[in-house]
Amino acid sequence: MPDLLEFPTLTELRRRTSMKWRTYDDDVLPLWVAEADVPVAPGVLAAVNRVLADGDTGYPAGDGYARALAAFARDRWGWDGLDAARALVVPDVMQGVVEALRAVVPPGDAVALAPPVYPPFFAFLRHAGWEPVSAPLTAAGRLDPGALERAFATPRVRAFLLCSPQNPTGTVHTADELAAVAAAARRHGITVVADEIHAPLVDPGTPFTPWLSVPGAEDGFSLMSASKGWNLAGLKAAVAVGGPAAPIDRLPADMLEVGASHVAVHAHVAALESDRGWLDGFVAALARNRELLAGLLAEHLPGIGYRPAPATFLAWLDCRGLGPDDPAATFLERGRVALNAGEPFGAGGAGHLRLNLATHPEVLTEAVQRMAAALP
């Protein structure tokens, strides 16, 4: 059993200068953007200190990140199919997603999504000139084969942008569900690009199936990163992996690899190689916080629906049984708790909130108590 990670206290967290802790006034508890309130993992800290001490702050080089991910995938998920020769370091997951889609989707065509899903998916697609086409999840938060079939059959849809595990619901798609996606994609000539950034955070009791391990997914792409598992959003780097039949050579390697941070690559490699025990502690702490949140909501806000999920550090709250039309605004204005409103997540988001539970249990407890007190 891993040692539980100890979250910093609220006093310590208030000293942070990142987006999460500087967007709102000091009296607000920020449980919104996907930053985790965790200490830096020791291997990451040592790697960054070593690189800086050596003055090793140039451009990234080599395939060390891809090889570290391949070893992690083999040991963590039992998948031995990550080919470092078909992988490319990219500045971050979203830039890698866009470039992978550019390789297969002509300008002016469309890309399918399964909302509720990470809001920047919509913005990045539109900015690149593609129309998002929704294939909403079921009421139970699962991939809907019928909705996907209809979306894949829509004229001009050329690709499916898969979020796996799903942000914001924390759903871990099963091997059978993903196999059904692959079969439907092949029938309709759809390429799947998978954002798997939250994969390291899947609870050990739940199997995670990497997209490129699914039969029929050989022409797809996966975007992976240590960013969410080890809270490295400020150290930007990710890896785009192409399946055996994917046109990985169409990605602009020179532009993408130079755009990644060399220091970040060292940090991510250290996380994957040296800080797996730290990750285990983080995952265990998140499980405890999910249990805590479920109990707090049952006690203080029984009108909110919440299904604890086995992935991510995000909680998807169904607030349709509450009085306010805009619960996010109510909890911010009256309770001084910042959460993500559900509408930007697309179909199925209205009346919901996303809560970041990767914080000190005392902060989580106070946040729910404030939310309860904010209601009439």
C-alpha cells in the first residue's frame, strides 16, 4: 500500500503564483482549473536542479521521453506497443492533437467529439478551421455507440478526438467500448486521435486500455504526457505516438520538437522513471478525497449528484436538482468557491459543475461547507 501524499496547507498554497491561485481574490477557494495542489515529486526536483546547475538549458534532443513512456506503459498498463521510433516530442498535448488532426483532416472538414468533454477541444478545432460534431456520452457517462455511428456518418467528419480517460467525468473507457469505437471508425474511414493525458491517474483497481493497443486502431494517434499525473503543466512537454499505419511523418517534427521545453523533457522523464512511488501516493490520496467528497456532499448538499470515478482528479457534479440557474456563479459569489461551469463542456454539461479535488482535505471540506451555506 503506497504512502499517502500529503497535500500542502492552504497557507502554503496561497503563496503559489500559478493560474489556479491568482485568477480569483484571496478569499476564494479555487477548485477549478486542472492544477493539482501537490508538492513537487523528488525525482522531478532533482532532475530540474541538475539541468539548471549544468547550464543544460538548450533545445530538446533524443528519444528519452518516448522510451520512458514506453517503459511506463509496459509496467503500468501491460502494453508493450509504444514504439519510440514512431513517437515525437511535442510542446503539449493540445498542440500535438491539432498537428495529428492536420495530418488527416483537410481544412473545412469536421471532427467528432464525445461531450461533455474538455472545453479547449471545441476552441482548438474551430480555430484550426474544423467543425466539431458531437456524439454525446450516455446518461451514465459512457461512450454511446449509436451517437458515434451517427457522428461518424456525418458528411465531412474525418476524425474522432477521443478523451481517454474522460475529462470531466473521470470515466475510464473499457477495452470493449474502445474496440467498438475502432470498428465503427474503420467502417466510416475515421481516424481516431486520443488525448490520454490523465491515464497515469487511473485507480489501480481499474484497467486502462491505451488507444493504440486496441485492435483496429493502427492508423490512429495517441497524445501522452506526465503533465497531469505529476502536476507538470508549467513544464510543457508531451509525446505524440503514431500507430503502425498512422502518417506520423506528416507531423512537422522540426517545429514541434524545437517548441518543447528541454528542461521539461528532463522533468517528465524523471517523473516516469523515478517518481512512480510518488504517483502511487497521489492516486491513493485522490481515492481518499473522492470518498471524502462523496460523504461531504451527502451530508451538506444531498441535492447534488456525484458518481466517484476511477480516473483524473476531477469530479463531475450534477446540480440540476438545486435551485440556482447558474450554480457556478452562486457558489463563487455567495460561497467564494471557484468551480468550472458545465456548459462549456458541451452537450450534457448544462446544470453541472467540475470540481478539482486534488487539494488538502481541509480545503475540500471547507469548500463544500461554503457551497452549502451559499444556497438559500
